[in-house]
Amino acid sequence: MSRICELTGKGRQVGQNVSHANNKTKRVFLPNLQNVTLMSEALDRSFKFRVSTNGLRSVEHNGGLDNWLAKTPESKLSANAIKVKRELAKKAAA
């Protein structure tokens, strides 16, 4: 399972450890991912996602999962999130 946020696309970053003697070694910065269940009010269902804590704050700031998916381009979303976004669009069209 890759360490990528399903809603924001935030993934790992590469950097360096720098010692007191200024020796540099490669290291990886991983996002703080959490398994969460988010409720969709329009579909009246809950969905499980693997989301970074920063992404979770963004979803809450935008007024919930439905609003977040409507505003976010599909290129940033995972396959699971795209499926939910299309369900929301189909429900809105009907």
C-alpha cells in the first residue's frame, strides 16, 4: 500500500539528514496518514479513506466530503475517491 493521501495526493518527500560534521545522508519524510471514515451527506453513506491529517483538516474546512470532492480536480484524487465523486455528480444530475 503506497503512502499517498487519497484526497489530497500528498505523498512522501525526499531530503537529507545533516550531521554535526555536515555529512549528508538520504532520508524520507512520510505524510501522517490515518484511516478514517467520512460521511457523505448527499449519498447518505460513509466511505473509508486513507487521508493525511492535513487533508482531513482541509476537508473539514471546506464543509465536508461532498464539498471537498466537488472542488478538487480528479488528477489529485485516488481511484476510490473518483468513484465517490462520480456518484455524487450522478446524484446531483438526477
